[in-house]
Amino acid sequence: MSSQKGNVARSRPQRHQNTFSFKNDKFDKSVQTKKINAKLHEGVCQHCKEVLEWRVKYSKYKALSKPKKCVKCLQKTVKDSYHIICRPCACELEVCAKCGRKKDIVIPFNKEPEKTENTENNLSSNCGSCRRNEEESDGDLDFDIYLDDAEEDNQVD
């Protein structure tokens, strides 16, 4: 028995050995799981990043349903799960948004890439309407060009 005093050496190998690793999206192909797997953990220290990645890997990560209160500004602005400090406060104070300690931030907060990703998603989701908009905009551009030419002619006179 392993609980016996002084019996520290085990004579046999582990009974149940894992032959394959756990896959959190093997049976759960939902949109929420895909979002969680694609999430980039930014504004946190290395230790907190590893903790969040472990939670995602083993399906323990739970997304927030509504914003939490920030411990610095006391506003309901924390939109990331397991974080205690909102993005603006964490950027300003240069602390980890999850544990609140002043450590090296692995991936700092960037607001610009989020905006570009959102615009790319909007463009890719509305492909049919994009083509229609381009055709309409071509017609509008021709009209604007005619106005510009007319204005130039008026300025020359």
C-alpha cells in the first residue's frame, strides 16, 4: 500500500496510462468553445498566462456573462474572465490584470489590432453585400470625379 509507513518504492508501473492527450474541442464544437480557444491572453504576467492557458486547455475556462468591478477604479469595466483590474487601469499602472502584481507583462494590451480584426470579420461575413457596395461606390466615385472636373474647369476660368 502506498499509505504504509516507509513504503516509498513502487514495484509496478502506473495502472492507467494516458495514450492520448485531452482535447477540449473533441466533442464540444460550439461557437463559445471556438472563441475561448482563439482568445489571446494579454496584459497578464507569465504565471497568470500559463494558468489561463491551462484552464482553456482542459475546458475549465468560463467566460464572463457580465462585466465585473475593477478593484482600482471601482467601475464595472472588467470584461475578461479571472481578471480583477480593467484594461485602462492595468495599462496605466503597468500591473498584471489578473493578479495585480507589478511583474513583466508578457503581451501588453493593444487596442489597434482588435479594431482591425473586427473590421476584417465584418468584411468577410458580408461578402455578398461587399460586392454590391463596391459596385455602388464605383458609381459614386465616377460622380465625384465629374464634380471635381467641373470645379477645376470653373477655377481655371
